[in-house]
Amino acid sequence: MMGSLGFLHTPALGSLPLSSSKPTRNKLHLAIQKPIGVTSGSQKFLGHQTFLFSPRISIYRRVQDSSTISVLVTDDSSTMTSTEEDTDNIGILGSDPGLEPYKDHFKYRVRKYAEQKALFEKYERGLEEFAQGYLKFGFNREEGGVVYREWAPAAQEAQLIGDFNGWNGANHSMEKNQFGVWSIKVPDSGGNPAIPHNSRVKFRFKHGDGIWVDRIPAWIKYATVDPASFGAPYDGVYWDPPSSERYQFKYPRPPKPKAPRIYEAHVGMSSSEPRINSYREFADDILPRIRANNYNTVQLMAVMEHSYYASFGYHVTNFFAVSSRSGTPEDLKYLIDKAHSLGLRVLMDVVHSHASNNVTDGLNGFDVGQCSQESYFHTGDRGYHKSWDSRLFNYANWEVLRFLLSNLRWWLEEFKFDGFRFDGVTSMLYHHHGINMAFTGNYDEYFSEATDVDAVLYLMLANSLIHNILPDATVIAEDVSGMPGLGRPVFEGGIGFEYRLAMAIPDKWIDYLKNKNDEDWSMNEISWSLTNRRYTEKCISYAESHDQAIVGDKTIAFFLMDKEMYSGMSCLTDASPTIDRGIALHKMIHFITMALGGEGYLNFMGNEFGHPDWIDFPREGNGWSYEKCRRQWDLVELEHLRYKFMNAFDRAMNLLDDKFSFLASTKQIVSSTKEEDKVIVFERGDLVFVFNFHPENTYDGYKVGCDLPGKYRVALDSDALEFGGHGRQVGHDADHFTSPEGIPGVPETNFNNRPNSFKVLSPPRTCVVYYRVEESEEENNDSVLVGVNETLAANAGAQQENLKESAYVKDNDIDTNPSNV
């Protein structure tokens, strides 16, 4: 019999310990929680991410936890000890002593996590076994037939209906066990399954009011709708293809990159035609583009079935089913396998923060007014997200945990995804869901009665599960609050994500583009916004994502060039001042965000070349048109249009990281942010970056500081002709020799606190990167340097053959041809 404990006890709000009476210990580590002032030459400590809004301090009463803490998670396998003394050694407190006053909160969190893991061990043979619910629930082949199980404790009677029985369930009544699980076995007929593959099915049940309703099975693996019938309900589909039709993976998962360079994509809107694109078309037509631009990771949106297309995939109706608009489960497997063959890892945008309120097609249809313990969702206001008009999960419910954790394992194992981007994490972390909450960075905002510990524990379990199943998984949190510990391992007392999205960065760029003249841009503020993140917690930086591309908003290219994007992008005429400025700043904004903003980088599909239109899904207001729900790839392919320049630069800056791995480097030093010059100089790894944001000034012989002495050359130049620049940075193979500055080991005597310096040419609105020439490269200089145009040509093929030699990228013997990966 299938094991099930029933339901977890949800602690009352008042039982959550908030803070300890112990004072914060004064250690040198306190530097990590100070705001980062960008001072000339100081090596930057990365501080916690704060948000500069009006302060709003949470006031709460302190509640003592009288229970004895007797367990501690010491690693991802949750080894436990039996002394309270060990619980005091929660690792995250050692990296940030500012968290010491909240030690009781972390002890409570660790204890509850360990207790939950112990329950799984006792009743379900462990977390990993528990997360294989799809092998029991839903439809599964067992000896001699198909067994269907559904958790619906509020149902009074239940039947299985579908094409196989003419939608008459009289002969297919289901039985209910003590845990509210309904089941039925449909025997084979004549040696064949009585329920044919790809046939429609539904769960029919009678609830307390005596009313019968038909619902799509919660664990269904495929769901479809009649496209010819407007507003028709979805049907569940029994998906069990014969071996001859089942896709077999051919390629292994690519190795985990040192730093993810993520291409965020939506399969449905990826066609150049005004229609919904398919998984196979995306695999064959779009993946090679992504690989040619030197991304190493694809993040797929809208994979889980969602009945409302315009929700962008964020109002999920069927959690185990692929979106049928773009094809079948086997088609999605083909896409992922094709990506792996190109050396691209694939992340899934997973939505466990809420569910669609659609009753007819979605999980909400199982809610018939029962109590929270018998539902996937909380009751009352706690179960409803007012801003999103959606339902909120009860993360303290045993079967909800089984459903969501199994959902993660299903996508990892059945489809070979390489990780997840968790959507809406801020909404999960707090009872207020971040609504009307201005996070200032005050730690009281993160550890109070507003914290939803049930959701925190679920995320800890989810991250532990993911990394136990796939140790090299990449897991990213979409969180705007900046909660400390979100990006630290579970065994330290953290929540376990590997990265968080640096969501404040695009907001800063939008503010600058909407509200500031170029002369008013602050180099200190830009640098501060890009580097303001928690020490030891990695971020994915991005200048813009799908959020900025949606109708009602504007992309960076649109902010910069507006209507001239439709008339001024021809290379056959001179660029207008608007276009010249727009292309230059588009390159600079994306590149400085990548180079200084985090430990990984993300770009949304089309933004790499400045796609001119916003995204507007088919809806009544636009006549159900797909015209602006597509990507105009031809714009970047036409040689006479300037979109190719932004695309070429995007390819080059990704290639730069491929060669020098600067994103993965922990060495990040901002040495100069001169407001009068409008210049930012910094080092990432051993590269030296010079960004000149001045609208007019060219600086010849501009002195920049650096760490290592020697000879430097240009690695990448945004002003190169092939990037739509003016070619003012002559002599890319010129040597820039350093001069020592001050007394070695005495930073205050150095230039901008750097022990060495060299002089450069810095034209207005340009960024130039310099690399240090190793002595071993001197003898074979010609063989280790190759023009960016030549490297890009190797990637992109014949369409790049006409590029002229300009900026340089150091090239060792790395094969960048997608066909050879």
C-alpha cells in the first residue's frame, strides 16, 4: 500500500522564535554588512543587497521558543546530532555575524527541516523516494493494467471517465483509502491497454454538496484543448507512447560551466512568423543561434501547461504536463537533447509559488470548499494572492510536499533539465508576499512573524532534493527582497539556492533612461548598484529580462532609440545622433551589467540585438493578434541593418568570458568612478575594464590602475567598426606597459590604491577591456591572438565573412563551432 502520513502540523505564528538576546559579536566580517562606498582603489567587499526605498521597519514581539533544539543538519544528507551545543554552530552565522540576533530563527528552521527529513525517512524511505510520487499517483502501468490514483479527500464518490469508456464512469468507480487517496485499476483488454495512449481522460467526483464535477487529473502528464473551439476546456491525456515513439536521449548533460551565461527564451513566441512556435522548430532553428552567440545555458519559460497563453506561463494549470501548444512531451525531450548536443544546459522556469485559479482546467478545481488540510491550498485570504489573482499552496501539507517535490524530480529525470529558475520566491518567503513592502535591508524585515517558515522549509527541501539527484544542478531564485542566506547551502542553515536574480539592476537602468540626462548619470551610483550584493551569495545579473519586454513597458533599446528604431537602422545612411547614442549605450549597459553585476549573466530572447517591439500576447484588446508575439530574427540577418552590430557585440562579450572566465572570478575591484570624467575603471579577474560614459570627451593617455605589472593589450573594444562603432581605438595590437605606483604593499601611496598603472585612449560612450600578455605568449603572438571578427565568423558562418579586423580577443585552442561541440 502506498505510504502516506497524513498531514503535517503547521506551527502557529506565535511559536516562531524571532531573535536572540545575545548581542552581535564584533568581528572583522562586519565589513560585509556595511554599504559599499565606491572609493578610489579600494578592493570592494560585497555587501548585502539593499533596496533604496523609504524605510519600513517590521515591529514584532519576541516570542521565546521553550522547546529544546536537539537536531542539526550538518550536510545535505542531513546527518543529525543530539546536542543543543552543536546547533549553535550554524554555519551561516559565521559568515555574517549580523545574523547572530536571529540565531533562534535559524535554529528553529534547522530543527524543523531535520524533523521533516526524519519523517520522510520513517514513513517514505527518505526524501528522494518521497519525491517519486509520479510513480504511484496519476496513471501508471502495473502488471495487467493501468492504475490511476488521485488524492482528493474532500470527494464523496469518484469515477474515472474518458474516451475509453465513452465518458461514462458507471463501471469505473474508484475506491478511497484512509488518507484520502482514490484508486482504480483498469485491466488490459485482449493484451492491450484498455486506456489507449493519447486518449482523453478526466477525474469525476462528487463533493459535499452532492454535485458531480469533472476535473483534469492533478498528476496528468499531458493536456490538450480543441484549437478550433474558442474557450473550450482542456482535457487530460493519457500519455504512454510505445517504445518506437518514445524519445530516447542520445547526448549526456554538458559539464557545468564556471559561470552561467543564460539565454532566457519562450518557445511559443520564438517564431519569426505571427504564430506559436514548436519545440522542434525551436530546437532546430533557435538553439543554433543561442550557441553561436556563445551562451552556455538556455532558460525555458512557459514549459508547464497553462490554459491562459498571455500569462507568460506563470499561471500553471497542469504541473506535470508540458505546454501542448508547442508539441508533445517527446518533442520537448528532443529540444533538450538537441541543446545538450550543442553544449547548452537547459533550465526550467518552475512556478511553485502559486497556481492558476482556473477551476475547469487546473489544480484549483480540486478545491470545493474543504479545509486546508484536505486541499492543495490554504483557505481564506491566506490561500489567495490578490495581486496575481491566483491560489497559494499550503506548504505544510504532506501531500502538497509530495506533489511539488515530485514535480521537481519529474522534470529533472524524465526530461533531463539541468536545473531550475524558481519564480516568485519573494511571494513564498513572506506572509505579505512582498505586496506594498519596501525592503530596506534591515534584517528585521527578513526574520519576523512575517516570514512564512513553511515555505522556507519547502525551499530547503527542494534544493536539497535537487542537488542530491543532480549535484551539478543550477538553481536560481527570483527574489527581490534580498533575504540573507537564500543563496547559501542548506547545511549552513541557508535556503540552498545557488544564485539569486539581481532584480534591482534593471530597475536602476530604467530609472536612468526615463528620468536622467546623460550628464546626470552618476558613476558612483551605477557602480554601487551593480556591486551591492551579499558577500558569499552569488547573483545572476541582467540589464533586462522578459519583464521589461512586455507590453506597457519598454526594452532598453526602445528607451534609447524609440521610433527611430523603425526608420533609422539602415547602414546605407549615416546614423542619427539618437541611433548612434542608442547603439553605444545599449552595448555599454549590457556589458557593464554583465562584467560587474554578478557571477552569472542573463539576457532575454531578442534583446541581444535590440529587438524593436514589445511583447503583446493575443488578447481581445489586440484582436487576438500574434503580430507582436514573435521575434523578428530577419532584422539581425539583414546586412544593411544596424541590429547586427548589437548582436555581434553580445556574441563577443560572451566569448570574452569564455576565454577569460571573468564572471567566475572572485577578484572584483573598482578603482575609479570619477564623476567629472564619467569614467568607471575596474578589474574583474585579471582583466581591466574602462567604461567612458561621457557624451563628448575623449581621453588620450588616460591613466588606469591595475594589479599586475607587465604588458596589456586590447581584448574587446565596443567602438570597433563591426560593433557599429567609429573605430577610434586604433592599434588593438599595441602594447600598454605598466608603471609601478608608490611603495609596494602600501596602498595609500599607490595610484587609486592600485600598485601599477598604464595609459589608454578612451573615446566617449565606449568600453574597452585590456588583458595582460603572459610572457609565454610573446614567442607565439600571432597564434594566440585572433580578431573578434574572425572568431565570430567561425561561430556564425558565412554571414560574418565581411567583418573587418578590429577588436581583439585572446584565443587559445578552443573550438567555438557549434557543430563540433
